[in-house]
Amino acid sequence: MVQRNIRFMTTGQLMTFCNVCQKMNADITVKDVTGRFEIDAKSIVGLMTIRMGEKMHLLIEGEEEHLADSYFEKFDCTPVTIPFS
């Protein structure tokens, strides 16, 4: 399992992010920091509910999780220092 913090500033970033997620052989979830909701990152409809500029948690689980850094290098991703659930 790979965990990162992520922030989206434009809807264009969301669309590009969704396209990248759809290419990965892994389950990818975006959660708000309060844990109130989680979104399948391969769903553009779900991702469009995110408020721009808000810090979110990114969780990658699956066969290609070890490639997460290379897939998401162009996004504002930072390692999680405290694990989230």
C-alpha cells in the first residue's frame, strides 16, 4: 500500500489524474482529510466533487502500487508522515 497527500488546483489536473489512474493496475482511492468520504480515483464524476486546492489523501493498493511515484510525479503529491485509515 502506498499513501500520499495530494492537492488539485484545476479541473484539468483532475481529468489528467483520472486518466493516469485508469492506466494503473491498482485500486486508487482519494479521501478527504476528515475521512468523511472517499472517491474511486478512476471515476471522473467522483473526482469532480473535490474542492480545488483542498489537501486530500491518496491510497494506492495493487499490482502496480510500487510505480505510484513515477505515475504521479507531475501532481502535487507528498509522502504521508502519519498513516491514515
